[in-house]
Amino acid sequence: MKKLILPAIILATFGCTSMNSASTGPKATATISAISGSNVSGVVNFRELSGGAVEVHAVLSGVPAGVHGFHIHDKGDCGDNGNAAGGHFNPAGAPHAAPTVDPHHAGDFGNVTADAYNKVETTFTTHSITVSPGPNSVVGHAVILHGNPDDLTTQPSGNAGPRIGCGVATLQ
């Protein structure tokens, strides 16, 4: 009996470790700060999964209740109330659209909704970006929360209004 328990413990310990490390790759984080006179703060985490998807997890507070555009922008600069971040991250030159429509900007994440307590917590996966180095890497780009909803059609930005939160994605 003792001969069976030790191999089982070793397999369970090392087997699980191998599975976890094989299922996720590099991670990045953007710490979101208030801009344009808002009270927004929070963090957006990016975790590259096996198969090429990236899991995005955002936890924000101080966000006015309602729907807000949420995007990755071209430059990693939150200056000038987030305007220094430029337009949406769009390495393929695609039109602006909902994240469920092909084609769309790599940075088109659609909208997030703040509850009555001014909080946003959302998790989703996307194949439009990577954390690993390459043309679609989120690292070094600004994450922007807008003051209004993204209408998902107006070119090139969705008419999402002022930028109220900004942070730059950095590799962990």
C-alpha cells in the first residue's frame, strides 16, 4: 500500500504543476488611474492562455454607473487626459467594430458596465491581442476607460466620449 501512495502524491503534485504552467503564459497588468477629473481607479490583468487566447480581468472603482467604452489604445502614454494614447490599437488596419465582429481593431473590447456602487468587475477572453512579444502584444499600450458607451459602429472610435481612466500594460 505504501508503494502506491508515494507515486500518487508525486504524480498529483508534479502533474498539477505541469498542467498549470502549460496552460498559461506571460502576464501583464495595467494600473488604471483617474483622468479628465474622474475618480476612476483599478487594475486590468492580462493572462495569456494556451491556444492563443488572452484572459482579461478588470476591477475598477469610482466609475460613474452605466455603460462605458473600454479599449486598448495605440500608445503607452496617459498624458493629456489620455489623449496622448492615440487611437485604438489596430495593427491590422481593421475597421472599428464590436469585439464579436470580424474584422475589428485588436483594441476593441466593447463596453463594460459600472453598477450602482460605481464598480466594474469583468472577465473575458480575446484572440485579438497577445501578452507575448509581437505585433499584437498589449504590453506597452494604454488601457482606456471612456465616459460614454461605445456605439460599436462609428469610425474610427465608437463615439465613446472622454477618456476617464488610463493605465499602461506592463509585463509582470
